[in-house]
Amino acid sequence: MAVEVVAPMPGTIAEILVSVGDEVKADEELIILEAMKMENPIVAPADGKVSEIKVEEKDKVDTNQVLIVLG
């Protein structure tokens, strides 16, 4: 079952910390989202494997935009 990781707020992707195929654990940092001049870590909501990364570094994102899909 796929789990979508979404942006909690609008901002800019500062850094992507995982690659497609990586196994991740719940609460592991996936992306650093820069918003309001702060770096906000976006973490995995559950254990899984990164099946898709829908953004690139320096992309501007909106609230609830899908960033990563865990399979």
C-alpha cells in the first residue's frame, strides 16, 4: 500500500536525503523543506521503501503537495 508524504506548508525543497529504492523507517528524515527562513525536516510517517520522488531540490511546493511516495 502506497503512502504519500506531503508538504505540511508551502516552501522550497532545500535538500532531498533519500533516493528511489531506499528503505526508510518511521520518523526518518526524507526531505529538508525551507519555509519562513527555517529548515523543516519532513519525516517518513511509516516504515517503507521510497518508490517515487516527485520533487527536485530548489522546487517550490505548496501545502499538501505530494513530495515522496513510499511503497
